[in-house]
Amino acid sequence: MPDSTVLAKKATQLFKDGFYCSEAIIQVFNEHLDLGLNENAIRMATGFGAGLRGGKCCCGSLTGAVMVLSAVKGRTTKEEMSMKCSH
């Protein structure tokens, strides 16, 4: 299991190669956690690049990480326990 430095370096290299941070994060963790996300799922990260599609209001690394957490802990039916959120 690679440490966080190795994963960060992989994501950084993808960013340097032209991917948005959100795309880099989801690609690295898709491989590392064997999430099995297909190309369409990974494409969804594109809209979060450059701070919500260029708005620079939310870090793409953060939104990519939230997407990874949702892939691991998210729900697919309304009956599943939802993540607790404060409203």
C-alpha cells in the first residue's frame, strides 16, 4: 500500500500533465482503492475543475476527494443510511 506521499505525487503529475485537480484525485484513488469507476464516472469530475468549472470558489482537490468518499460511502437507494449532514 503506497503512502500518501506517493498518491500525492501521482495526482500532482496528472495535474502537471493537464488534468484538473478533481480529475487527478478521482483517477488516483479509483486505481488505489480499486473503486471500479468507469470513464463516465471519471468524466463527472471535469465539471469540478478550476474551482467549480472556472469559478475558483471550491478547490478541485476537495471536490475530487468528496467524490471519492461518495464512491466509497455513498448510497444508491433512498433506503440506505445517508451521511449525516447539518442543515
